[in-house]
Amino acid sequence: MKRVLFVCTGNICRSPTAEGVFRHFADAARFEVDVDSAGTYGYHIGEPPDSRTIQAAEKRGFDLKPLRARRVKREDFDHFDLILAMDHAHLTHLEAMRPQNSKAAVKLFLDYHPDAKSADVPDPYYGEAAGFDHVLDLVEAASRGLLDNLRAG
């Protein structure tokens, strides 16, 4: 079974969206995968995703309510096969904390988007509701690409 971790800053907007959407697509495809999300910082440990994130996801049929924020741990680099950063700042942070000889591949999530105009998933936290919908558009496309990639082996 593959293990995938999605990472953003506080684990309340982008990475839980990616976790919930990707898990939904994997379940629908009957593809067995261990999925989780985490933040590079511990600002919101134990909290649910941002209410705007939950609402935007619900409109598209994704349930993020059970998710709770946590911080990335060094052990994640041994547990997960693939750790996907939402933007370049997260990628840099993950590479800096990555233990030597860890087994996880660390990449940008939008590397799996078929035609992303940027490599970064923008942070919708300080913006309007449309930002959360834009994040979902990006996450859905990248999740489909990631699922195709993992299924291909």
C-alpha cells in the first residue's frame, strides 16, 4: 500500500483539502492508499479545517469535518512513501527537516496537475471564498493526476 502525506503551513486549508479530495478519489477508484495531511507549523494542532475550507469542499461532495490539524514529524519521512508540499516554501521546509536516508520522496503536489499555471497551490486563508474554490479546482486536477501516477506504478 502506498502512503501519501500532504503538507501546507497550518494544516487547516490546503493540505486537508488535498487529503480529503485525494482520499475520496482513491476510494471511488478502489485504490488502497494511506493518506494524511500535516502542517509545517503547529499553529492549529487538534483543530478541524477552516470553516470556509469545509464549506467549499462540502459543496463538491467532500467531507473534511473529521480531519484534525497536526504538525509534520521526522517520523513521517520514514512512514510515508510520498510527501507532497503545497508550495515552494513548504518544500524548502520539508527538505531542511528531512532526515538523511529517509525513504520518502518529497515533491510539489502540483507536479501531478496536468496543466498547472503555477507550481504552488495559493493559500486562500486571507482571501475571499473564491480562493477556496480555486484551491479545490487545483487539488481535484492534481489528485486525479496523482492517482493515475500511483495506479500506473
